[in-house]
Amino acid sequence: MKLEALVWRTAILEAGWTIDGGVLSLRPLFARLIADDIDAVGGAGLFHGTFAAACVDWVARSARTTGVNTSF
């Protein structure tokens, strides 16, 4: 939560995740976050923005694959 409190602006690492066989991997994001040239504030914004985008992508793909939708 300390890193979350640092976030003023989020960013999305476009290639920051993969989805293979319905499994979400954030390895590309983590590889970027351990780079020496990113500070805690930038890293927190990048993590939270990318994680949110990855979750949306993952859920959307799963919904399409299974045919689940929000219509009643």
C-alpha cells in the first residue's frame, strides 16, 4: 500500500503482460520494474496501470472464449 500511495499518474507498459492458455503473466512488467532506471514513483504508476490493463484484457478474453457476457 505504500507504493500505491505514491501513484499520482498511471502508465501502461503495452507489452507488459502475456496471456497464454488463459494464464496471465506479468513477467514483462516485472522485468521492466527491476531495471535500474526506474524510480519508486514511476514504478508504482507503471505497475498499477499495467496491472489494471492486464486484468481488463484477461477478463475480456476469458469472456469471449467462454461466451460469458453481462446481458440478462
